[in-house]
Amino acid sequence: MNFDEQTLRNLSLTQYEYDLLVERLGREPNYIELGLFGSLWSEHCGYQHSKPLLKKFQSDHPKLLVSAGEENAGVVDIGDGDAIVFKIESHNHPSAIEPYEGAATGVGGIVRDIFAMGAKPVALLNSLRFGPINVDRNKYLLDGVVSGISNYGNCLGIPNIGGEIYFSDSYTGNPLVNAMCIGVLKIQDLIKSSSGPAGNLLLLVGSGTGKDGIHGASGLASNTFDADQELRPTVQVGNPFLEKILIESCLEVVATGKVDGLQDLGAAGLTSASVECAANGQMGFEIDVSLIPRRESGMQAYEVMLSETQERMLFSVSPQNLDDVCGIFEKWEINHDVIGKVTKREFATILENGKLIADVPINILTDPPLYTVDAIESFEITKARETSLENIPLPIESQLEIFLKILSSPNIASREYVYSQYDHQVQTNTVISPGGDASLIRIKGTTKALAASTDGNARLTYLDPYVGAQIAVAEAFRNISCTGANPIAITNCLNFGNPQKPEVYFQLEKAVSGIADMSIEFNAPVISGNVSLYNETQVSSIFPTPVIGAVGLLQNVEKHCESAFKNPDDLVFLLGVDQVDLSLKYFAGSEFLELIHNKIEGAPEININLEMILQKACRDLIASDLLNSCHDCSDGGLAIAIAESAILGNKGFVANFKLKERWDSALFAEKQSRVVISFNPSRSNEITEICSRYGLPFLELGKVTSGRFKLSEFIDLDINEFSHVWKNTLLNELD
């Protein structure tokens, strides 16, 4: 059967790929088989441009129980027979088309990845990017995305404990919605995506199959699109109440030890789930689509196999255990149907009412062609990075005007309007709520806690994808360390434009190298992740946006620290430098430079050795009960870091340092590897001794007060005079 160019394009297949699959099959595929290849060989499922690059990530760490790419999510041993499972994934393209359902099903999908490993989901996080918030379309997207995340997550009873939001012109028309989930389990309960032995039965559990999401993987997520295109049928629709039952019933089944494999149905639906299980078990399968319950009448076999209907799981169960497993699902009153079996013959065999309609070797389906591109950096970006910032003029506005302007920037202001819509206390394990550096949840039944953060600065990655990605990892770990927890692993979501363009492939290649190298420096492996490419409209591409989801372990939950100032008269120190004044080069990629001078220029940099000793010192200080607050100094610079600690603690601050002529760089430059701490003056000698032992530079900034916030003679305010500016910016923009 010959297929025309348009048919191939609709399935994200090129003529070269079609010719290749014909050569490998030794025949032409039928339309159903072509659909299988279109989905599994797509960028979204097949990682055609990124798989060679992802090999740079460490896979042999002694604490890794499941490495990146092996299963639905990575697994890390945290001692005492416990393990954590976590992963971040994108739902960018669906959210651009249908923000509520796109974001909601993004949450549902990442949660299924976690409990598919046998883990109980205990926390959600997210990372969001939109175009300028003063544009109505972007307000609509933000409102829909936040509502989708909150409604789905709240219904599941999983606390949403943290995240980040940024606004930039580059995301106009192509927002980014990255969702992260963390789960905990006993190592003995870990289950994998495997077919089990031949003769096992394939049990489909959950929602009836509908037409939603067909071609979601091969069409929506693997191509450039125009936001005005009518693509809503490719966006899935979620049912969080069904997913809640699915979580509880599946975990109960897994706990019996009577299932051999478990896989969620995500991108490419039943096609991907069944093929992955078979490939992992080095087996084949036979499925009869007539046995699959459907939500809609008149569905074709092609649609059934490629539907991305949510809230579905695929189990591999031995015949002798089937009754026990089905009994649990009957108790939960959830649909469960045997739809096929595992076979020794390593083929994907699809029947309809017993008639053969597709028959393809598993090894061909799982071996898409991989591509590399001759990477070339954009001349425009090279020029921007190499631009000297030493001639940046002093602002004509006053210190106070600049301070309030940056404090009220949508990229700096409080996100309380957003996270207040999330339930972050459900399950009653949340120790540090959203709003600070990293959130903290206790592991029930233990003294341990997990700290978690998502981070990424696309301006820095735009200017230098290698260093920018390193900084993203460093800041994620810095946020973890500021709670007292030890960073143990990361997940990443690589959001980039069209990888076929040499300048985009350059960004992707360098960013992956930066993440890989930094994770090795910290001995904290990349355990899972997602690659989202073709994030661009017909007009422009997004900034390269690698998002890092980091998790840290705190052995004693009582030994933690928060960002907020606590007590009047506490001393305030800055760790990581020994002077306030900074070179103008540290304006590179800063909020100040873009907001005040309308420039994204300069060369980002980070001193890895300094970063390492800074974080070790912070953890040591917190473990020694010496600190009352600890806050990362990053976006917006020193002035914003101090202001945030003051506002969060409803305290004032008085500085004892004098600003020189370039007060702008002292207050707003964004040099890496700096942390603001506060402590009782009686502990000063102990703190300086620990810093000196680490060789960590520091300086005294001032002290906490009960009322006024005095950063300089020109920035002297009552705390209430400016806290409302920071707290209400997003609310005012969205009203």
C-alpha cells in the first residue's frame, strides 16, 4: 500500500523514514501499522534527536535502583529499605491549545508514571512559562493552566508543594507546562514495566477508550504548530476522580505481589504501553481490539490503538493470579478487561474479532532512526554573550524606584496568587510550604524529609546553554541546601525549539552537557526526565529552557531552615562573597538588565568550587542549629533576596554597608553562589569559624528589625509599604 506525502506528514513520518521501515519490514505496512510507526518513531516517543545526547547522563550511581530512560521514572535508594521515585514531564503543546485540560492531564500523566512503579505519590511541583502577563491571551493561558493543575491535583489528594513561573516574549504562543511528581515506596514493592513470561494475560484497567488524544504524540508533540490551528481533538480530557480510584486500586494490587508488570497509558496510548512492556520483557504480545471497552461508538481499530484517553493502566498478570487481581478491581468498582496475552514471538500482533490486522516485529518499532545535526551557534547570540557590560549606564531612576520596579516585576513578585489555589497541606506531611527556596515534606513513619525544587533560567541558557544549564542545576541544589537537605538526584525537562535547526541543536547539545557535568560534580545523578522539542510557532522559537527538578534528603526533619527572617536583632550575613560591590559583568542575563535597560546580554558564569563549598557550609550550619533563616540570592540580586526574607517573616532590616557609585550592581546584579542567612548574634563566632574552615567568604550585611526596611539612605520603608507591591502584582495583573 502506497501512502502519499500528506498522509506521512500527518503521522510525522518522512519519506526517508517510510522507505526505511519498508526496508526493515521487507514489505509495505498497512495503515494501522503505519500509525504504530508514526507514533513510536515520533520525536515525542522515539527521542530521535536527543537519545544520543542523553547518554551523557550518569547511569551507574550506587544509589540508583532504576536509571533514566529504563522505566516510567527513576528510583533512588534513600536507606532503611525506602526509595523515592520522581520525574518531570512536559505538556506544553496540549496546554497551548486547551490550557485547562492540557495542564490537568499533564498532572494526571506524571502521577501515573509514579504509581506505575509501585510508589505512593506524595508531592507535586510544576514549572510554568508564559508570554507577557499584560497580554489577554497569556492571562487566559495562565488562568487555565493553574486551574487545571489545581483542580486535578487537589482532587487526587496530592499536595502541590512548589514550582516556578516566568514570563517572556519568547513564550508567546508557546507556553511551557512542566509537571513533576515524587513518590515513596518500600524497595520490595518496586514494580517495573515488563511483560512477564509468555502466557501472561494483559489486563487493561481504568477508563473506557475514546477518541481523545489521537495523534497527540506523533502530531501535536512532534511538530511545530500555529496556536490558531484547530487542534483541540488531539488534547486529552482528564477525570481526576477516576485517577484517584486508579491510584488506590493499583497500589493495592501491586502490594499483593501478584502482578508481573505495570505500565501507564500515556503518549501513543495502548500502542506505546504494550510495545514498551513487551520490549522490556523481550517478549511479544497479541491484543484483540474488539475486547477493549470504548467510550464512543464507531471507533476504528486504528483509533483504539492510538487513543490517548487518560486514566488507563496495563497490567501483566499470570492466569493463576487473575481472579485475585480482578477481585480487587471489582471491590473498587473500576473497569478491568483482559485484552490479550504475552507471546514468545517478539511481534506486536493486533487482532479484531480474531482477525489479524497488524503484525510488526517489536525490535523495529522500538528502533527509530536517530539524527544528529551539525550544531552551529547563532551569530546573534554569540554577539550578545560577548557584549561587554562595563559600559552599562547608571539608571536615571532613583534607587527606590528601581527597587520597587524590580520587586513588582512579574518574574520576581510573589506567586501566592497561584500556589494558594493548590492544596499543599493535604496528606499532612508538608513542613515547608511553597513560597521559599524549596519545599519540604516529611516521610511518614520516619524522621526523614524530602526537599524539592524546580529551577531554570532561560535568559542564562539563551546566552550560554552550557553554563546556563550548569547554573540551573546549581540553583536547584542551592535551594535544596538552604533547607538543610542534601541534594541526591535530579530530573530534567528539556524544552527547546526545532532540533533540525543547527542553532537549536547547538543549544540542546550544550545544555545536556552542562546538566550532565554538573550532576557529576555534585554526585547527584539525573534519574529521569523528558524532552520537549518543536516548541515554536511559525513566528519564533522559545528560549532554550532546561528545567531542573531537584530532590534532597534530610535525615532529621527537625533540622531544617526556612527563608523568612525570624527574630529582631538577628544578624544578617551574606555567604559566598566578602564585599557587596560587584563587577557589572554580573548583570549578565539579569532581571535588572532586561527590565531597566531592555537588554539580554553578557556572559553567565559560575565558580563550581565556590558553589560546592557554599552549599556544604549551609548544610553544616543548619545541621548545627546555628541559623534562623537561609535564603538563596538569585533572581533580582541581593536587594530582592533581603526583601523576600523580610516580607516572608514580616520583619524589617537595617543595612550596615555603604553603597558606592555603582549601587545598581551591588543591589541588583545576579552573581551566583550567594546565600543570605540570619542568626542570633551569640552564634556569630561559631558561624564565622565554620565558614573559615570551608574557606567560604562572607560579610555582615546588617540586622533584622521589627519594623523598618532600610537598605540604604534612599531605600527606607516600613515593611508594609512595599510588601503589598510584591504580594499583589500577579493578582492585580490578572484582575
